[in-house]
Amino acid sequence: MIFTARGILVSLAFFAVVYTLLSLLLVVVWRGWRAFVPVKTESADVLFGLRVLPFGLSAAITFFLTFPSFLLLENHSMDEDFCTFVLCLCSLLFVGAGLFSVVTAQRKTRRTVSEWMLRVSPEKASDAVVAAFGSRNALPIMLVGIRAPRVLVSERARVLLTQGELRVAVQHEMEHLRSHDNLKRAILNFIPFPGMASLERAWQEAAELEADLGAVSNRSEALDLASALVKLSRGLPLAVAPALATGLFGAVESVAVRVERLLEWENRQNVFDGWRYVIAAAFAALGVLAVNLGSALVVTHSLTERLVP
């Protein structure tokens, strides 16, 4: 029991070191990339994958390699020092802060939406519920919820938009639903790290652009969505979408870029379709790791000895 507890202690300490190093490396690489490639052409899925990579990779290495290598290769004499306990505490703080952030964001989102909702008139729209709400401070159209998402449409949007504009605006939110963007927001809240704001903002902007393109299937619908964006952005309230909700506007300043993309709808081609290669590469890496698992455990244990006091 004590030996297993030591393994957990060392593994959590290892996770804190690797997660911090990978996250700092990502911050540096991202800022360098942004400095040399200012044009925003990245895929939302790629940006999200890049953002969660440090946490996912650190957790996978810790669970599948660090802990087993400790159990198999470490001696039974306790030689961990105070720094190991501090690093373990840092890991627990990472997780605890993430859980607190998600719970807080969920509560704030629920409270904000409740304040905005004056009356609800459920209507079926594809696989989501569209509800009317009348608060003047509310965003005109947004997707709320993760387990049971709903598209909320304000009275202001119903008055200002034509039937075609309203339909394609709702379809924009349905694209966010299909992409599970609210769940992705919750995941990002769970893995906060200093310096990641720029990358997360880039993901949000890319997600809006891709939802725009996914919502329209012809030039007429693209013009309807562009018109809806222009109409609703005029006099837009200062309120922003709650942390775990996706509004029609990720940021008011990005409306011009989105409208321009929609007006040039026939020329758009910005969807990342190389996931088959990413998945194939991941399976190939897992195969190589499985074949050389013994060596991988030895290397991981050696690395743990160097990184964890």
C-alpha cells in the first residue's frame, strides 16, 4: 500500500513537471508562429487539439508509463524528498483549480441565462430546442448547455431578422452543437494555464468561421447569414456569451472578417480534413510503443529519476 502511494506521489509530481514544460513550450511556439504567420487560417479542430495536447500527453505518459515503470523498476526504500511532495501538490492544485473553474463557469452560465430568460416558448428545430427570451441585455442568439443543449433566440433577433436570416443564424448555432463547442469550452476551463489566452481566442474565432461556413450551403444562405450578422451587430449589448455558452458573436470585432468570408463564399476552402492521417499516425505510434514497451518503461523511469527529486 505504501509503495503504491509512493508511485502515485511520484507520478503526480512527474505530471506537474511535464505538463508545465510542455505548456510553456506551446506558449513559446504559438507566439512565435503568430509573429511570423499573422494570417488566421488555422482549423478550429487543430487549434483545440494543440491547446489540449500538453495536458493530454502529460496525463497519458503519467498513467500508462510513469506509474507502471515506478511499480516495476523502483526500489522499495523511500527516497523522495520535500520537492516531490511540493510537485505532487502542484498537480493536485492543477486539477482542483480546473474543477473549480468548470463548476464556477457552469453556475455563472446558468445564473446569467436564467436572468435573461423572461419567457420560454419551446419549439422543435432539428435536434435542438429553440426558445424565445426577451432581456435587452441578452445576446441575440446563442447555444447553451452541454448534456441537453438548446438554441436560444431573443425577441430582438425575431423582430430584426427575416425568416431566412433567422433560419441560417440558428443553423450556425446548430453547427456549434454538432462540433460540441460548449463541451470544448468546459474542457478549456478545466485546463487553465497562463499565456494560453491568445491560442484559446484563436480557437474561438476559427470555430465561428467554421460554423458560418457549415451553416450555409449556397450563396443565398451565405448572404442571409452575413445580413443577420450585420443587423444584429448594430447596437449589440456589451454582454458577452457566458463561459459555457456559444453566442452568434464570438467577438464583435470579428464580424467584419466573417461577413467578408461569407460574401466570398464561393472561394472558401478552409476546413481541415487530414484527421485520417493524424489517427493513422497515432495508431502507428501506439503500435511502436507496444512493441518496445519494456524499453519505453526503462526510459520513462530514467526520465522520472531526473525530473522528480
